[in-house]
Amino acid sequence: MTKLKFFIPFILSAGLLFFLQGSWMLKGNFLPALGSFFSPSQGFWVNVKSLDQDGSSIMSLSGVKGNVYFDERYVPHIFCETEKDAYFIQGYVHAKLRLWQMDFSARAAEGRISEIIGEKAIPFDQHKRRIGLKEAALMAQENWNRDTVLLNLLHAYANGVNAYISELKDKDLPIEFKLLNYRPEPWSPYRSALFHKNMAEILCGRDKDVILTNAAHFFKDDFNQLFPEINPYDSPVIPEGTVFEDSIQKNIAEVQKPNLNSDVFETGPFDLTPGLGSNNWAVNGQKSYSGNPILCNDPHLTLSLPSIWFEQQIHVPEYNVYGVGFPGVPGVVIGFNSDIAWGVTNGGWDVLDWYKIEWKDDSRSSYKLDGRWVDTEYRIEQINVRSGPPVFDTIRITHWGPIVYTQSGEKRFDLAMHWIVHEPYTELEFNTFRKLNKAKNFEEYKKAIQNFPYPVQNFAYADVKGEIGITVQGKMPIKNNQFGRFVIDGTDSRNKWSGYLDSTKNPFVRNPLRGFISSANQRSTDLSFPNYYNDGDFRAMRSFLINRMLGEKEIWSIEDMMDLQYNSHCLLAELSLPFFFDCLSIDSLDHKAKTIFGQLKKWDYSYDSSSQAAVCFDLWFDSFYSLLWDEINENKVNEFTAMPDELASIELLKTNHQSKYFDYAASPEIETACEIVQMAFDSMISQWNSFDEIPDWAGYKDASITHLTMIPAFSRQHVRTSGNEDLINAHARTFGPSWRMIVELKKDSILAYGIYPGGQNGHPGSKYYDQMIDTWAGGGYYLLSYFKAKPTGHHEYPTITFE
Amino acid sequence: MRSNYVYPLLVLICACVSLFIPYWYFPFIVSLFLNIFIEQSLFKRIVFHGLMYFLACIIYCYMSYATGNQKLMLMLSEIFMNASVFMLISISSLIFALLAIFGAWCGNTIYEFRNPAAKDIRV
């Protein structure tokens, strides 16, 4: 009994320590380890106490010399004597301000989120592993190993990150690490490569092959009319009429159109995030008040906190570059130096094709290729799961690529993914931005980008000498007409891409007569371009508006450019409302409906934050669109079938009021276009009446910018701003202009403005965490502090000195 | 008379030191060692450790909150089901004090094991 009494306090203490040390689950979520998290010396109190308390400091790190000055918005201005030191310091600064984001993003690309948040993330990890981002990153790393200069720079960056990690004690970890109870892993060039591959997935990992194949089944003879490859509002990146050099068109086996009797896919890549894209444009000196070229860029991405972008200046004897890049990747991706400015938008070419694989039997161990059965290869992935046993995923690899989606039921076919990211390549993509950072003229710009492999980007250019230009750069697979637009027959090995277009033949334009260049994810060229390429994710409306406005207005100032980037004019409304109005029978409307009708009549088609008419139109058009394409919604594979886009719908409204698609299937009568418009209007009125409080556009849109963990407390809810999908100001609920930049290239100096919805410091709660959001939402900008030399004078910037 | 003050003073010093040693279990360790070598009744050990550690922590946390980043505190409050800042301070102090109490209890047990007569003397 005495012995037992002796042990009781120790047993209970052990129990207490075990409880406090563990990370327990509550309602499906892991709690942080309570002992360390609530500890005043190790837990969140350290973050509360130390956040934003950094002053100037001196670092002694072997052999690295340089200075970093943090300006009013905490943008680091890095001054070094060598590029290697600059990259080291950039790595250090990225880690200091964005370490958790970098570590989390690299793990996400690698498919290792289950290790942190448990079994909820298994499907996410499984997908990332099936599409092979890790293998692609390893391949990139092998490429980089061939270039010792490049590799040294990448290692310098990684060493900078690791120098910060090594000085980081548990108590100093960013709050997310403490909440999720894990530590950052050392950085390496491989992890930078993961970041690049993740961007490739975002920008060229989407396509419409499967949903278009299903749509071809559904619409049969009407398909070509409803899904045109080029539409009347297409205004290509390279101006129409540009003469292209002939290109080599290799022979590819005749591609089979979809087999309308058998190929309906019930699973596949259907989650096309709408509205991702970007705008860039530049005007030459003749179209600007100052006589200097002006270049603008606003990439549209999913908006998150911490922001995907990080602003910085790198000053070395060879060059002086300012702009944004990704935390985790050295250099500047979008920006300017003392001679040139550049900006990027997504090119949207289809570089991802799906092949239908016919299995021999249910075991899926062999598949048909060229009339024989070929053994399937396997890759087994072990997904480690926090507080659970590991999960093993057997990935089947075919001649064409991995099987990513498995068809349900008894079907003996699946979809194999053939993606440019999996293809062996020799280009050093990292060198593109490094060379751009130091380019001094058009030739150097062209040379810098000519080996950029993917994702295909529209690189806009302007320089202090007055030149402007744009190049659609990336590897363009050589395809026959219609190849890759639908799911491809995977039983014939001749159905492959026949190499790539010589990169010097990629479409570009230099100093066009019209005095401006632009891109907004539209088609790259008109149909005279000698190589066939199809729509990975082309958008027409923004480019139409941009080109119309740039063409109509003679002279532009920086303020005009700011207005244009924030322009919320809706082409869809401009095109459809006159037809809608013509269809409505006004006499039959009650007083309230007449009031709304009157509001819409007076509306300037602008999705301003305070506009109620924008809400009316949005509801009206959505309702019209659903009623028009109700046939697809009735169809059992509706979510896997492409719907004709809004422009095709309006075209149908303009040209064929009696089209069978206007008939509303649920009613016994046969409806016409005008009856559908009237029904949609009534539906809009009834939705309008159901609002407790009539919202304006910003209230109705209810935008948010969420933290990467989706923790609401770290996110920004109810962001009030103008704009919508497919407008120049393409801000919808969760995505939009992730960086707005305007650069005027004077002969002796650069005048630049920029902003992004977030802040430089990725630590939640920091005064630099989200301080730019409100200014961004209102269409405001910051003057960018582009220092020609180390800042001196009355400003006392916090500084880190490496010596 | 002197000994009446020495023990609580030592406990207070240990509590203050624990606030700055970046190991969350340090209150347990330091309390355990302190109580191995000092004679005191179990009741007083527990009361002094509970009170001193709780008070030291509550003051420290409040000061951290008052002088630190209040925006982050509010975010954390929201994460913990909108618990008030005072509640977060209290939970931290309670865990801090509990660790000290259990450390003191274990220290007392070792003390009694090493000095079997001590318990009889105190009684």
C-alpha cells in the first residue's frame, strides 16, 4: 500500500504530461499540443509578444555579405555585391516572413498534407501523387544539376532559408506550426522545383477533354455550333493579320472523333476552377501622355493569406530588379529593372490530354496497345497519415502516363493522363526569370524566355527605349486539327504528340502598329497560325474589352491604367441585356418588377461594389442560363458535361429564338427564347423578394480571402470590392487580381505602382499581414520604392546587415 | 519566522524563471527538484505552487497581451471557439500551475522517501 502511495503522484503526473504533450482530436480536428501551445515560454504567447518587434540586426553568416532594408510596407530591398549572396539573403528573408507558407506549399505539392492534418487530406494527397508533381520536381532538379552556376544559386537560396530555420527555436516557430504541431523541414532546390510544378498544375493542369467528349455525345450535330473554337469576340494576343512563318507540321494518325455510342465518362477532371487567368498590356510612347511606354499586369489567381506573392528588390552590380515572386523560389517573376518591365498571363494551350485505356480484364494489369496486351506498370505510394496507419495507393502507369481517375462500375476503361509536365525536357525554367531579371533590351528578353517550357505564358514587354512586345512562350505540342480536344484513343500508339514547335517560331509581336499589346488568356493567334493548338482554358471577354478600350482611347496616363485595371464593365451584360429587354413584356410587370426593370435600363453594365443592378443582372442571367441548358441538368452525367459558354448562349439568343434548347423540359409547352427570358426574370424577381435586406454587389458577392489552412480567424471575410469573373477587374468571391502592377519606363528612371491583397509578413496578426487588402479592394495602389542605391537620409528602415 | 518567507519566495523565483525557460514542462521539473530538498507540508507545497505559478503566469500573460500583438490574440480567441482573452490567459495559467503542483507533489513524495521521519516530525 505504501509502495502504491509512492507511485500515485508519478503515475498521475505522467498521465498529465502525456495528456498535455499529445495532440488530441476534437470534432474531427486536431487540437494543438496543449502543454506547449499554452506555455507562456514556448507557446503562442511568444508569438503574441514578439510579432512585429523586430528592429535592425546584424547577422554573421560565413561568407555572406549584404544589406536588407525593409521599407514602410516591409518590402525588403536587398543590396549585395554578388548574385549568390543576394539569393542567400532572399532565401533568408523569405523564410523569415513566409516560412510556414513555403513549407506547407512544398508539402502540398508533394502530397504530404495528411502527415499534418490527418486522414481528411488523403484524397488531396492521393491526387497530387497520381498526377506526379514529385516526379516532375525530381526531373527538374536533375536538369538543374547540369548547370553548376544555376545550381550554386539555387543552393545559395536554400542555404539562406536553412540558415533561418537553424536559428529558429521551437518557441519562435510561426503560429501555424504550433497549432498544427510540427516543424519545418530543411529547404532544398528540390522544394523550389515543387513550387514550380505546383504552379504548372494551377496554370496548365486543367483541361476540358473529358467534359467536351461528353458534350459531343450530348449535343451531337449541334456541338460545333455551340462549342466554336473561335468566336466573334475573340481578339487574339497576336493581332489579326500578323504573318507567321510556316512551321513543320508532322503527320499524326487521324484522330478519331468521340465514339458517340460508347464513350461517356462518369469520372474525370471536371473541377475547372472558373475565372483563373490574368491581364497584361503595354502601350508605347505614342499612346501615353508622358511619351513613355507603360506596362501593366494583374495575374488572377485564387486569393489566399499569406498571399501567393512576395514583393522584393534585388540590387547587385549586374542588375537592379524589383517585383514579385513566389516565396520558395529565388528571383523575381513579374517586375522590372532599370531597363525593361515584363508581366505574364497564362497562355491556356492544351498541354494535357487524356487517353482512353482499354483493360484486358478487371484486374487492370494489362491494357490494349497496337493490337496486343501490354503489362501495366505500378508505382506504390505510401501516404503517411497523422495519428493513423499509412495508406498505400497503387498507381497504374501506362504507355501514355498515369491512371488518375478510375471509372466506376463494370466499365473496362480508364483515363490515362498525358501531361507536358511528365515529359522529359532539357530546358532550365529557372533561368528564364533569372535572365529576365537582368535583361536590358528586347533581344535579351527574347533570349531569356525562349526556353521556358511550361506553363505557356504570354510575356508582355516594354523598355526604356520605347519598345513594346509580347511573346506566347512555352512548348507547343505539334498536333493535327482537333487532336487533344477530346479523349484520345489510347489503343493506338501513333496517337501521340509529334514533338514540339521550334521555340523560335512561337507567336510574338514587336512594336505593333496599333501601339499597344495585350493578353487576357484568350487565343494566342487567329486561325492563320500554321500549327493547330486547342483550348486548354481560353477566355475571350476580357481581352475583347481591353483591346477595345486600348484601341478607342488615344492617350493613356498612369491613372487611366489604374482605372482600366479596376474596370468592372460587363461585356456579357452589354451583349445580352438589349435582347433581354426586347423579350420582356413590360405591361405585365408589377410595380416592384417595373422598378427593377427601370434600374437595369439605367445600368451602365458595371459591376461596381455599390451596384444593385449588377445583382439583378447576375441573378437574371444565371437563371436564364440554367433554364436554357436545363437539358444537361436533366442528364445523368450533367456535372461531367461541358455547357456551352455564355457567349455561345447569347449567340443562340441572337440568331435562333426557336432553338430546341430554349424549350424548358419540365413544362408541357414548347418555350421560345423570349419565354425563357421572361421566366428567368420572374425567377430573379422572386429571389430578389426573398432577400431580407437588398444587397449591393459587394454584399451579394461576399468575397473572402482565406488562409491556406482555411482557418476563418486567419482569413479575411466580407471583402467589399467591385468586379466579377470575366471582367477586366476579375475579382469574384475567392479569386482575382493577385498583384496589380503599373510601370512607366522613363528614359532615366522607373515610375511604378503595385499592390496585392495581403501583406508582406505571412505571420497572422502582423501589421503587415493583410494591411494592403482594403486599399486593394478600393482600387488603390502604392508607389513602389525602387532604390537605385542603398537608402540614406531621413528614413530609418529596419535593416538586417550580413557581414 | 525566516523560513516562513523563504519557501514561498523560492517558489515565486522558480515560477518566474519558468516563464522564460522555453520548455513547457519546466515548471514540473523545477518544482520537483525544489521539493526534493526542502522540508514543507504537502498542503503548503501544493498551495504555494498553485498560487505562485498561477499568479506569476497570469500577470506575465496579461502583460504579454497588453504590450504584444492584440490582433493575433483576438484571432486565437476566435480559433478557440471565441473564448475570451481572459479565458486563454486563465487556461495558460492553470496548465502552468498544474504542472508545478504535480511537480511539487512528486518532489514531496521523493522527499518523504528519502526522509522517512520527516512526515512524522511535521505531523
